[in-house]
Amino acid sequence: MLIEIVASVLVLLGGAFTLVGSIGLVRLPDFFTRLHAPTKAATLGVGGIVAAGLVQSAAAGTMGLRELAIALFLFITAPVSAHLLSKAVLRHRDPPGS
Amino acid sequence: MSRVLPQPLVSLMILALWIAIAPSPSLGQVVLGSVVALAIPWFTHPFWPDPPRLLRPGVAALLFLRVIWDIVVANVEVARLVLGPADRLHPVFIELPLEIDDPFVATILASIITLTPGTLSVDIDRARRVLLVHALDVADVPATIDTIKRRYEAPLKEIFGC
């Protein structure tokens, strides 16, 4: 019972941060500020859901290696995709500050 | 560094990950994982810079925990900015002078900057040794540069001795 509650709270937290990331995409004024919302929210959003999975698999007596692998991939790919997006935009625009 | 195994450590990591993700560990999965673990470094090693030696694993573990904590703080902070009044933001571009020369370590620093509070790595200017960072809401640019240097760059220099 306790485990289900903890896992549910983590899933809800993860979902809330993902939602905030999406709201940020809509509300923030330009490309670079918009980029902030999903790169951060996606990490903790998915992070929360992965943590819930970890709690569940720990309760079931397994190691939860799959969840850890998901978290690892996410932490490596989020900065790289943000970097590629911003590099692409810089190429097609005047450099900042000009 | 042999021809068959250009990066033994990377191969080992890929194999371990493959088995960890596999639905059930079996001999077939180990064989399949080994093929992938051999093939990926073979294709990607021309893109890899020589990774420097990890000199201070203890400092690395501390930095890892600090970054995890900062990611949580970053999310709360960004959530507050996103849901608050948008016209009060002060987005700026910051040119961060790099002391790190090694491309591998500089990449780690850039990734940490992207994942942590209100900052995003945009571009690395290797010739001028400047990292272009976009900040979501910063009033004091020198203080931000100082924080990044103290919190992340200094430990990275210590960890890899560069």
C-alpha cells in the first residue's frame, strides 16, 4: 500500500513537471527561452516516472536496471538535442547581441 | 587501443546496458549484445576525442550528486518562471571563458550547464575558448559566470587534471 502511494506520488510529480514543460513551450516568448522548458522539465518529468518504476521494481525484488538505463540515456541525450537545436538556429540567424 | 576493440570500456558498458535492458538474460542476448558492443565503437570511435583519465573518482561522485540536486532545483525554478508572469524574465546570452582545453571534459561541462538552473549551452567556440550560454533569467552576469566556474568547472578540472 505504502509503495503504491509513493509510486503514485512520483508519477504525478513527473507528470506535473512534464506539463509545466509543455506550458513553457506555449508561454515563453522566443526560441531560446522556449528551449529551457522542455530540456529541464523532460529530465525531471521522465525522472519522476522512472523513479516510480524504480520503487515498484525494488518492491518486487528486482534491480530496476531498465529504469536506470532510461534515466542514463535521458541525461545524455537531453543536452545534446538542445545543443543541436540551438546550433541549428544560430546558423540561420544573426549572432546574438548584433 | 586495438583494431577490433577500439574502446574496450565503451564496449563493456554497451554490453552491460544491453543485458540490463534485455527482457530476459539469455545466451542469445549476450551474443547479440556483444555484436552491438563491438559494432558501435567501431563506427563511432573516429568521432571520439581521447577521453582523459579519471584522476579523482571521489570528487566525481560528489559532483554527480551535486548535479542531480541542481537538476531538481532547476526544475522547480524553471516551473516557477514558466508559470509566473513571462514579461518579468531577463533572458541573456553569456560568453563563458573556458579554462578547460580537453574537448571531452568541455562537453561534460556544457551538458551540466544545460541540465542545471536556468542555463543552456548554445555553442562552443574552440578557437576563442568561449562557451556561449543562454540564461533564462539572469540579472547579474558576472555572478552567474562565477557560480558556473566554481560549482562545475573547478571540480571537473580537479577530476580530470586538466
